[in-house]
Amino acid sequence: MVNNPANIFQPGNNWWHKALDILLPPRCVLCGLPSGSVGICGPCKLDLPWAGPQCCQCGLPLPAAQDQVCGQCIRNPPPYCRTVSPLQYCFPADQLVRAFKFHRQLAEGRVLSHLLCEYVIIKGFTQPDALIPVPLHYTRMIKRGFNQAFELGSYISRVLGIPQHSAGLRRRRNTKAQSGLSRQQRRSNLRGAFYWRGHQKPGRHVALIDDVMTTGATVSECARVLKKAGAQRVDVWVPTRAVPARLYRS
Ligand SMILES: [Zn+2]
Ligand SMILES: [Zn+2]
């Protein structure tokens, strides 16, 4: 069953949501204690695996200050300009992503979107003209019932007032699962998997939305397609970034 994209996240702006918040206060998605409208309490939020200094292009950790580019991105620049990812994909942020993606726990999705919006505002990142969710192939969409990237994008769109364009970027074929493949295999697995179908250009500056960035192969392929379709700058906005074990900070 494909979910009606008319937004399953509803921030509590209406009087009945506010009344409901008083009668049934929102609980923290991690500890279950009352949390305020955001869905995560202060101590649990502090304990999240926040990204430290990171490469401004690929989002991987760097030993020094921000706004630097890592050696890998200098040697082999990716087709996207900047990665915005507030959290490392490890406990308990990975649990939030999995609960949202595989068990459709919408409160977790809302928390992830909220943390991303907050991060964009606090860091003062340049905001794009449009948000573009990484598409799912329709067979996976039917199986999962929703596209997690679209749902994250819907919330971010409402909070930051940036339009989301979800119809133009399409997935041509259902690719094999990426996990367990090498970087090169991931890239060839994805080659030709996406295309642009919009009558209009994607926008001058767009941000791709997804739940997690792993090697970056998927967003790189999407960014190539968007640039070919006319985008001049593509950023990647993901609440979580997987970090290879060798780069984990304690
Ligand atoms: Zn908590
Ligand atoms: Zn980098």
C-alpha cells in the first residue's frame, strides 16, 4: 500500500495537536520520558553521536576544524558540493533510522528531520532552491509502503520553507542491495539507475535528501543526473552519515 504523500508528519501547530500534547505529552523516542514537542529529551539529545569536525564535501570526520576538504575529495572530487549530516550513523542514531525506515516509526523520522533542520539553521548553511528526495524504485516503494527520503523531505520542507520536488528524479531499476559491495561494485551497480524526467530543470541549487549516506555512491549517481539535467550545485542533506571504523572518534 503506497502511502498518500500528504504528509504523515504533522508538527503540532493546530489547537487539537496542542490539546493532545497536554493530555498525552510526547515521549522521547529513546528513553520514553516526556520530551516536549520535538520528540527527544535534552539528555538523550546530548548523548547522540554528533558529528565533529568533518570534510565539508563528503561529511567524513577530519581531525581539524570544519570547512576543510579531505584528501580523498581533493584527489577525486565528488559531483556534490557539500554534505550536511549532523549525526554519525551509530548507536543510537542508527536505531532511530532503522525504526523509521523499516518499522515506519514516524516519531523517529520527525526527530531526525528536526535535528537536521536545527543543524542547518545553527550552522548557517546556504539553503537550496529545492529539496529532492532520493527516489525508491516502485517495487520497493510498494513493499515498504513509503519513501523515507520523501517523508524526511516533507518535514524539512515545511520547517525551512524550501519546496520539495519529488517527481523529477526517478529510479529506473531496482538495484541490488548495496551492503557488502565494494566502492567500485556499488558504483557499477548504480550506473544508469536514476534519470531525470521533469519537464523543468531541477533548480539551480538543490539538496538531495536521504536517511543515511554510506559510501556516497547513491547520492553521487543522483548528483550526476541532476547536474546533467541542469542543476549547477547539488548538496546532500542526510540526518546520519556512516563512518568507516578507522575514522570513528571515541
Ligand atoms: Zn530521552
Ligand atoms: Zn571529503
